[in-house]
Amino acid sequence: MNNTMSAAVAETAQAALIVRSISRPIPGKGQVLIKVHAAGINPLDTKIAAGGGAHARQPLPAVLGIDLAGTVVERGEGVNDFAPGDEVFGMAGGIGGAQGALAEYIAVDARLIAPKPRSLSMREAAALPLAFITAWEGLVDRANVRAGQQVLIHGGAGGVGQMAVQIAKARGAEVYATGSANSLDFIRELGASAIDYRTQDTDSYVGLYTDGEGFDIVYDTVGGPTLDASFNAVKTYTGHVLSCLGWSQHSLAPLSFRGASYSGVFTLMPLLTGKGREHHGQILREAAALVESGQLRIKLDQRRFGLEQVNEAFAQVAEGRGKR
């Protein structure tokens, strides 16, 4: 195997990524070398390329790309769960100084990946990890979503939002989701009751759907004022607000007066600290099980981008015209 490979490198902030030849990684202890067949581009990737996303701790120059799907070609010392030829997917690089997936090969911690669902293409599998893990860590790990609960997802048509809707539905909850007018049909297709946030205020939909009691779980995937609205939409005492974008300053008074709970979700933690990496692999196995049982669907952008078109793909995601 050649000891070099092609990769898309973000050399400096706010500059076009450059496809060039770099050294092919060698898998270390506990790692596998994966031939990348598909890589997902998330909004975080575009923020890092623009010089932002400081919480991801990815200094430039760097190979970006957090999500991937591919084939194991080599395994390092101590890896027994995977073998060459295995098809896998995961959220496994592109932050914390680690090489990302926008390359021909990537060496990753084997704990962060899982077998690819057989019914998914490589492109579909690469669209899952970050969004699904973020949704699962909130709804399941923090809030234990279950049958009999009313769940509100803010941003139900977004990457994390659509995963959250489907996870909550699969676990038996009654699901509602906010979105703009052009996303409401898609939200309904996912099985949630759709709420147009531009025409319905918090009091109106809380009154309409919960008789003014509030939702058992509110998952904010939007941040800012939407998180403030979430504090006013949750049930007294037993309610639980979640957010994967709770990074601004907010008054906790509305939540406190309800005696309700709040949990932040920071999905990058295992990659940045090394703690809890096995759990990411476990969550991806849960995703695969939901896919194979027909309870989880993937919405892909119809355009296809090769490594040479990486800047077009980044522009599309940065402008909000596509998630992947």
C-alpha cells in the first residue's frame, strides 16, 4: 500500500480547502485504518474552516471531517472487534487535533466505530453518526425518553432534530416538532405533529397540545431564544429540558419556577478527552438496530461531491442548503 494519500486540507481560516498528498496514517494501539468511502460534512466542519468552532480544539492546518463510513483495511495492536474488510461507520476524527475523514484513509480509535448497517449505503451511513449520537445522548442518556411522554423537538427537520424525532417515536413517546413552513411536511413524514414556530407562539402550542401543562421533554437543537422558549414549554416538577446548543447566557428563572431539570449535551467530549469512547460505539449499534428494524430513515442531499468538489460541499452546508 502506498504510504501517501490524497486529503482535503484546511490550511488557513476562511480560505479554500486544498486537496493535496499527505502521509497515510499508520494505525496505533487500539486503532483501525479505514479506507474512507463517504464522509459527512457538518456545520461544525464549516465553522472550523472559517476559523471558528473553538470548542472543537482543531487548530489549522488540518484535515477536517467528523463523520465517515468505510472499510477496515488494517488494525493496530489490541483490536479484536474488527477485521480487514469490515464495513464500519462512526464519528471518529476531525477535532481535537486528530485527522478528519476528508481523506482517502483515516486511523481511528476502534471504540468510536460500529459495523455499518447492511441496508444503508456508505453515503447514508456517513450521514448518521454526529446527529444520531447527539440526539441519543440527550433523549436517552439524559432524559430516558419512554412511552407515555409528550416530547417537543425544536428544529425537527434539522440533522439532530430529525434523529431525535425518530428516536423518541421508536421509544413510544408522543412527539411534536417545530420547524418553518417548508419543513412541516417532512416533520409529519417522520411521524411527529408539526408546529410552525413562526405562526404559533410557545403559550399557544403548549395550551393546544398539553392543556397548558407543558411537555415532559423539550429538546432544543437551535439554541439562543429557542432555549429560553424551552424553559417555558416544559412540565412543572417532572419536565426535562435538553440542549445541544446551550452556549449563550440564559435566565434559569422560568425553569426554576417550574422545578424542572436541564441537561446540556456536548457530543464531542469523548473525542476530546478520551472518556466514554466505548459508549459512542454502543450508540451507533443502537442506530444500526433502528435502521434494520425500519424505525430510522436517513435523508440525504441528492448532490454528490467527490474530494475535488469539497469546497462546493462546504459552501452548501455553510449556506444552509444541505447537511451533508
